[in-house]
Amino acid sequence: MNSMEILSLTATELSEKIKQKEITVVEATKAVLEQIKKAEPVINSYVTVDEEGALAQAEEVQKKIDAGELTGPLAGVPVAVKDNMCVEGQLTTCSSKILYNFKPTFSSEAVLNLKKAGMVIVGKTNMDEFAMGSTTETSYYGPTKNPHNTEHVPGGSSGGSCAAVAAQECFMALGSDTGGSIRQPSSFCGVVGLKPTYGTVSRYGLIAYGSSLDQIGPVAKDVTDCATLLEAIASHDTKDSTSVEREDYDFTSALVEDVKGLKIGIPKDYFGDGLDPEVKEAILKAADVLKEKGAIVEEFDLSLVQYAIPAYYVIASAEASSNLERFDGVKYGYRTEEYEGLHNMYKKTRSEGFGAEVKRRIMLGSFVLSSGYYDAYYLKALRTKALIKKAFDEAFEKYDMILAPAAPTTAPELGKSLSDPIKMYLGDIYTISVNLAGLPGISLPVGKDKKGLPIGMQLIGDGFQEKKLIRAAYTYECATKKEFEGPADLSAVPGKEA
């Protein structure tokens, strides 16, 4: 097979062909590395590409497959990792200047699970700095472009991972989701992304932004790949105190084409003002497909939606200001060159090392945690979070899942979002409640707008109900024969070259 044919396979198809000895792991890895060389000058999905390491891993994995030691459904598949997950000995920067030289001495649990599955890690993907942003434009390493139209953003903060999958620069990738950072860029890039229930994938080795909200999840070409990757990375981990021991990790058993009798609620509040008409139309059309397949679809009121954004930004910023305290120029990362005394060194290091969006959130977080404001903002936000969880609990007493947009519009143009942070924050309206309530959510492509930009539909489940989401998403995919549409020839991608 030539490299274009290899790249057009899904991850599970590739692994099967490797087992059948039709393709070697080294051939698959070389195909990905060639595509990276071709695409990167335009797309900028990666912060680090480990060509030498990837080829060495590929040879090692091939030997284990030949010896019958690796038999899993993802053995030999090249994968990319968002640059906020530690990979031992490999640059891990969170796309920030302050960690420009940081090489961790250990790997995150999710990365170790990829290795256990026999996957080949090709590199670390670009992201919004410390995962703070919705467009991958706050990265110290420059913005990532949307492979469907390079004048548009890929979404964020896992924009590098989603763009890399969409541009066929890897077969699948890991992202992290604090307020929609897997689902929204998956929607913008036309890929499938899943945010698991909080605690399903270990956060050990994930550089924290908002510890009570962060969750690692899979990004892939289709629902089958997504479920298979989730199965590989989900595990109980005693090193993470928020890790949950689940009875069932068999997510691929939910790949069944059947939604008969499933009750799906559509929140009226999500389909009002501010939702782009083309997005609305595509999502309601997708809901009709599920209805035709036997699901019961009805509208309902999901209250408290308007309070989700202020509650989220208060809690996430408070946690960020606390988590980012450790980046002070003392132990690792960037240190300012000239300083007088310790306090001046802290101040200058942090002023020079952090970007504008990160500073904005640290200051906001420090403010809401300060005495005199703690009760007025932080405690009130926590109470609101509890009320939002209660509203979802009530909804799930009636419905198996909630169907919603992943974002109010398709991908905005580059350079349009950062000028107005509040507008950027409001773009998270459909995704952040899911993190506040610790619920699972999946985004899958359901169409394109007139500019050819992908539209994603979001399905939200009750805690630990990923299998219902996978089943509904898989049924939709089978019914519409939605196939992955990665831009096969990047020279033909509309938009200017970088």
C-alpha cells in the first residue's frame, strides 16, 4: 500500500492490516511522518515531532506483534499526545514559554496506557497556552490552522490534536477537556472527540489547569476508533486521588447500531439566540436521523444555562491561579536573566514567561480567592455548580441523553477571537456545563456549512453512561455513512499557506 492509502485507514483498520502482515508498523509510522513534513508548514499541529523515537518505537512494537505479545486492537497505530501530558524525556511545554525547556522524568498514566496498547507516539501537539483558550491562538508556538480552511482556527484548547487527526498527521490523538477543549475543536475540525466522565482517565502526569474539571479523552477519525482509544486509556490509578474505579471499561461493546427506545432530550435553551442557523439546521437534521432509527426525541427546559459561564470562569480561574503558582523560575522551566532578589525574580519570570490569556486568568482567579471576595464569587460559583449538577440529574431522570450543538458557530477566522476575550468565553456555552457536572460528552461531525467548515453535534450523558453516547453516535454514523473527510491533499486546502 502507498502512504496515501495507509493514511486513509482508520486506526482499527490499520492495526488489523498490521496483524495480517499487509503493512508494517514502520511503514505506517513513516507514512505519518511524511504527512507531518508536508502538512506542518501550513497547519502547525505539533510542538515537537519525535521522528527518531517514533521509528525506534515502531520497530520495537513490530517485534512484539510478531512475537504475539501485543494483540490489542490499536497495536502499531501512530498516535499524538497533547503537549500538557508528560512523556518521559520529551519536551512538554503546555505551549508556554515558561516551560520551553521542560523534559519530565516520568510519563503520564494515559501515555503509559498508550504504550501498553502498543501504540507509537509520534509527537506532542500544539494547544492554547496551559489549555486556556478556545482557538489554539494563545500558544507560544503560534496558532494551529484548521485543515478544512487554513484561514480559520481549529478550535481549542486541543486544537493541535484535532487538526493533526483531521490533516492525517496521526491516526488518533489524546486531548484534554476542561470546558469543552476536546469537543469544540473536534466539532470545528470534523473529527470525533469524547470527554469521559470525570475520574475515568487518570490525571496523573497531566499538567493541571482546573483540577476539578480537567479530563483526558480520545480524538479520532470515527466513533469506533474513539471508543477503542477510550478503552485503552481508561483505568483506575492510585496515583490520582480523583481517579474512579469503574466496574466496566468495555466501551467497544457499545458499538451497536441500535437506538430503539432511547430517550433523547433537546434543551430549548440551547437552540435560541446566538446559535448559527446553519449549525441549528444540521443538528436538528441529525436528531431526525436518530428519531427515524427509533429514538424518542423531545424538547425540554434545562435551567441555569445562563449561569454556567460565570460559574465556570470563576472556578477554573481560581484553580488555575493555585495550580500555576509552581511556575516561578526556581525548580524548572524559564527563568528571567537579570533580577535583583527572589521576589523580583518571581515577578519578572512570570511576567516574561506567561502569555496574556494565562495572566488574565491567574489575576481573575487570585481576585476571586482573595479575602473579602471569596464568599461573593468563589463560594457562590461552587453553589451554582451544585445547582447545575442538580438540573442535569433531573434531566437524566427523564432522558437517556441530551442532544446539543458543540459550539454556537463553525470555526471562526484566525485573529477574530482574541480581541474580545468575553466573546471567546461565551463560545463555550454548550460545553462547560458538562465539566461542571463531571459528565461525559461526545462530539461527532454532522455536516458542513456553506463555507465547507465542519459542524459537530454533541451528545451528553449521565455520569458513567459513555456507552449510551457511543451507541447513539455509532448508530448515527452507520445511518448516514458519515466517513472521515480529512483533506487528503493539503495543497488543495482553501486559504493561504502559512
